[in-house]
Amino acid sequence: MAKYARSPLAPEAFPELPVIKGARFASHAAGVKYQGRTDVMMVQLDPGTSIAGVFTRSLTRSAPVLDCQAKIGGATDAGAIILVNAGNSNAFTGKAGVASVEAVTSAVADIMETPAARVFTSSTGVIGEPMKHERIIAALETLKGKLDENGISDAAHAIMTTDTFPKGACATIDVDGQTVNIAGIAKGSGMIAPDMATMLVYIFTDAKIEQSDLQDLVSAFTDSTFNCITVDSDTSTSDTLLMAATGASGVTVSHDTKAFRDALHDVMLDLSHQVVRDGEGAHKFVTINVTGARNNAQAKTHAMAIANSPLVKTAIAGEDPNWGRVVMAIGKSGAEADRDLLSISFGDIVVAKDGWVSPDYREEQGAAIMKEPEITINVDLGLSDGKATVWTCDLTHTYIEINADYRS
Amino acid sequence: MAKYARSPLAPEAFPELPVIKGARFASHAAGVKYQGRTDVMMVQLDPGTSIAGVFTRSLTRSAPVLDCQAKIGGATDAGAIILVNAGNSNAFTGKAGVASVEAVTSAVADIMETPAARVFTSSTGVIGEPMKHERIIAALETLKGKLDENGISDAAHAIMTTDTFPKGACATIDVDGQTVNIAGIAKGSGMIAPDMATMLVYIFTDAKIEQSDLQDLVSAFTDSTFNCITVDSDTSTSDTLLMAATGASGVTVSHDTKAFRDALHDVMLDLSHQVVRDGEGAHKFVTINVTGARNNAQAKTHAMAIANSPLVKTAIAGEDPNWGRVVMAIGKSGAEADRDLLSISFGDIVVAKDGWVSPDYREEQGAAIMKEPEITINVDLGLSDGKATVWTCDLTHTYIEINADYRS
């Protein structure tokens, strides 16, 4: 993970995450694949913790994802464990992969005295290689001994693969005069595309909330956060978002509690942007706003076509205000468009309107905007009021370097 | 165009194309954008020539494409002209773009004494910049003077943009004891994706064939040739395939003439493969065969998901037999798949079957195959008998170089 320099788009520092009462974290260097770094993290959650989850829609999803998915919504009285390893995704590993999940979850259940039905595992890393689950199992007693309510920052490090920085976000809010905390961590920088959370994300709160309410919020907000980012249009077989609400604050919230909703959405948006900011080889953080589409779904189709176009992404890498490629991407997206009603701006600069280059536009203006590390592309289709915003990064030599050499 | 070296996947030499009686070609350096090279080509076709066309489905298609499309199927008694320029695509140029097409076609009609309804123009190059059509018009008399039935090879050079080699293919066949010739040229190396011909292609034959029969054949064969290739998943606003049958051989064929069908299909397949072989930055020519899908359409969806995946394409660039990324691409394609019925082979080597790495597979075997310049990936889904084959290339540093720097 130290092979590539910290992304130039990374936040200045990892945030100071609040303690979430009822959740304890441990990390360890189990040597599943990587050497000289932590690669396993465990979270112990108190009895009564509600857990919600959103998972990849890939039809080749991994054994741990299938296991996790099946466990969402179970009884909460016995507490729960989340166990994550980096280095091997245990994806496309056949029956042996299922056996690995069973071996790990039953060992965790024994050692942590928690029902296997409340043991949630995730694995991230190489696809299709046998999982050395015995190394994870051998680390469980050590992990148990290290559990600490201050361990979340170390946990964010332990789940990294090609990430160049650990990702965290938090909120502390007031609900009827009482304090509620939210803290989340994420990993992900490649194989990122918008069909579910597209990475590993773990969010914790000390709020007390029904599982069904928590699931509603997490599912809804995933659509406008993690499902609106893309690095390379590729969708992982392992994507998992788990959210745990321990209730340890004693403060009850529901899916209607505005302060909680807003804070959770902000934490999810922040984490999703950090994943784009750590997009493999990224030098530019790009926001794409589409308005005036026939409806919101069509707006998102256009926005994603722009965000996933290799020609748009390489133009951004080359700091070229090549709005012609934006036109091309709109044309191929499959959603409705009228060439002669299109208008496009880069930042505040209108580059094209009414189907042609804007008469006031000068190339120097566009070029100046493209030099910025953060770029906004606005497209108005002039058809109706559908809109969408998605986030992506540029496509650079470093992306090729990382991915032409990942396994060797 | 001399900026990048000739693709390592290029054919050894441009083929010797047969003369197509009834078709005369001219090329000229009109200086539309490029300096020091030919950039305009004209074809004069005898009265009686049938013309068929297939065009981009982009919703932002260019003014010349819209004009061309509208003219397909018109009366053939007056002959026809095809005029093509490189350097400027006259796409997304608003009303001025339409005026440019009108100016060029009416000037051609005057000088060549051909109805404007039989003047077909194509433009390829940068999107959204004003077209200097006066430079094309100024070259028309010169082009007229250069018309030559041996000029097709020079024409193939004149239409190049980022191409590193000119593309030609031909067939000479026997139809009931008489000779029929087919000769085609193409350009294209980036913005190549499967939603119509995705480039410029001009094919000529001296066979006599009804326009509707010719259109049937060209449309059908486009689906299994040009619509089965992809370089970067991006679809041009200007893609055009025109086929002209002069009838000058006196040999009548129909859409049922097997020798003609087969030869035309082969010429189209050859040209489409040459476009992939000149894919921007390509070092590997990749054939992807999908079998065992629920139906042919789903097989093509899977094949294209593999062919367009940046992670698969960078793995191929890195000569990494990373079949896990093939699994990933199948999982995200949206078409039906059962992880545990999948089998994958690279060339003759079975790498994965029954949802996991093949017990006989050794990494050195896969690595050896990946070193070849031509690679075949076979995927069997084990569901039913749907199948498809598509062709693509790898994603390399040179693609980034070319496209991060195209306009400057």
C-alpha cells in the first residue's frame, strides 16, 4: 500500500472520530497476504445493536457478501461482530470459499461468544485465490484482547488495499438536547462503479434506532452517495456497507429524525467522496451536474456516461477543456437528448449552448478551469426538470500502472 | 498522424485493392486542419450505383451524418459523389454546421454536375470547432482533375486522423463464372464502441445489386462485425459506413448470393479488425468468445462488459492472466450468470471452472499466453446456447498519452 504516493486529492488528515459507545475495535497484522501492516480488523457491538447493510448487485458476488446479506435483519439481543480482512477477497473461490466463511464465522462465534448468525465478515483484495482463513482464525484471540473503543482509526488502516489514505468521516449532533455520534470508515479506490456501495464501508452510531428504519435510511442515502460515484466503471464482487447502531447513547431516533438523517447523509457523502479522491491514479476530483433531463433517472444515465467515458476522463487528465467529448458521451448514453438544446459549462464558464460553442467562450477560460484540482462540469439538456449529480476522477497513467501490475 | 508509431498489430502492408469499375478516387491536401498531408478524398460513382449506409446511433450525431442518412435510398440514375474530410468532424457545430454541409454539397453538385441529393459527405476529427468548409470547396476543382480508378489507396490515407496505418480489405469472387470485386477502406482508432460502425468505412463493388438488398446485407453484417468491436466504449458522433455498388461488372447479385455475402462479410470483418488493431495505444488484439449464455443478446452483453472493462484491459496490457477481473466483468454486466457454472479459458488453457480456479491450472500457463500479441478469452456460462464474439484491444499508457493531448 505504500507503493503509490498519497493522493493529491486526499484530505489533510484523518478526522478525529468520536467514540461510539457500545462499539469496540481491534486491528492486527495477520499476514493474510500483505506483510508488515495490519490486515484484519474486528468490531464488537453490544447487545441491542441494529445492523443495516447494502451490498453489491454483482452476479458474481463473493461468499462473504452472500453470507452477510443473509444475516441482515436478524435478532439484535446477542450483540454482533464485524470481521474484515484485506488482501484476499474470497470471491470466485467456489465451495472452498463458502467453507472459509463458515470456518471464520464459527471460530469468531466460539471465541467471542456471539451467535454465528450475528457474525458479519467482509474480505477485500485479489479475486479467485484460496483464502488463508487459518491465518485470520489464528489472530482472533489477539484481536479479542485488543478491543478498544478508541480503535476505529487503526481499523480504517487495516482494511486498505490499493488505497493511498485511510478514509473516515463523522458527525456529532443534537437530538432533542441529547448528543448522538456517528463515525464511519471506508476503503476503496479501484473497481469503483455505481451499482451499490462499490467498496467497504462501516458506519457506527450510538443512536437507538429500529433496524428497519436504519435500513431505510442507509438504502436511500446509498443511492445519492455511493451509487453516484465512479472511478473506472467496474463493479466489485465484494462491495459491502454495514451500519451499526448501538443505542448506547440512550437517544432514540427514527427515519424521520431530521438531524440524524442529515448527519448520516453527510457522513456517507463524505466517505463516498473520499473514495473518489483516492481513485486509482486520480489527480482531479470531478463533479458532474446534469439538469434539464426528461427525469432524474435519465439525468443520472447522462451523468454516468460522462463520468465513465475514457475520452472525457483522459481529457480532464490532460487539462483539456474538451467539451466535445462531453457532447459525445451524452450522445451515446442512451438517454434522451436534443443536440441543439444542450448547454455545457465548466465551472462558471459557459462553453457551449444551443448546440454549439458559446459565442463568448474563449479557450483560455476553459483551460484555466481545467488546471484546478477540483472541476465541475454542468450540463443542461433543456428538456424537463430531471437532475442528478455524480462524482468521478480523471484517468491517468498511474491508473494504468496500478492495474497493469496489481497481482505481480 | 506521424506522432505515434505504426501499431505493432498492423498488417504487414496495405493490400493491393482491385479496381472497382465505375468508381474513381481523388485525394488532396486541402489544409482543413492538418498540414503536410492529404485530408480530403472524393469518390465519383457512375450512374446506376446503389448506395447503402449505416450510421451512428448517437443522439448528438453530426450534421453530415444526418444529411447522409436522409439521402440513403434515393434514385440512382444520376450517379453519386462521396466526399470526406479529416481534421474537423463538423459535429456539435449548430446551424453553422448544417450550413457547412449545404455549402459543400451544393458546390460539389455544381462542379461535379451531380444532384445534391446524391452527394454524400463525411467529416471526422475534432468536435465543436467551426468547419473551414471554404478550404474544401477550394479543393474541389483539383479533386475533380485527379479522379482515377486507381486512387483508392491514397483515399485510405486521406481519411486518417489518429490512425497509425491506413486500412483496406478486398475480395475477388466468382459469381456464376463471372468476376465480382469488392474493395473497402476504413479509418478509426479511438472513440470506438459498438453502437453502429463507430468509424468511417467506404466499401465499393462492381456487382449490380438492388439498393434494398445491399442495405439488408450491410445492416446485417454490421451487427456481427463493426458492432462487435470496441476500443474504449466511446461512440463517435460521426460514424458512417457507406457501400456503393456500381454494377459496372455487369454481374447481378442479390442478398441471397452466397459468394457475394460471404465475401462482403469477410471484407467488413477484416476492416473492423483493422480498426481494433489500430486501437489507440493497442499492443494486444483480443478476441472474446462467450458461449452458454441464456441467448445471443445476453452473450454479447457479457462479452462487451469484459471487452470494455478498464480493469480487464489494463490486466491484458500488463500481461497478467487475471481471470478474476473477467469474473468481475461478467458479474456487473447485467446479463444472467451463475457464478458456480462459469468456466473461463485463456487460449487453450482452462483457468477457471465450476466457480473456481481449475485444479490443473498453473499460473505460468496463463502468463505464457498473455505474452502473445493476440489473445483469446473464452467464457462459458453453462446456462443455455447463446453465444457472441467481440474484439477489443488492451488499455495502455499510450491511450492516455494520445487522449490527454489530442487537441493541443
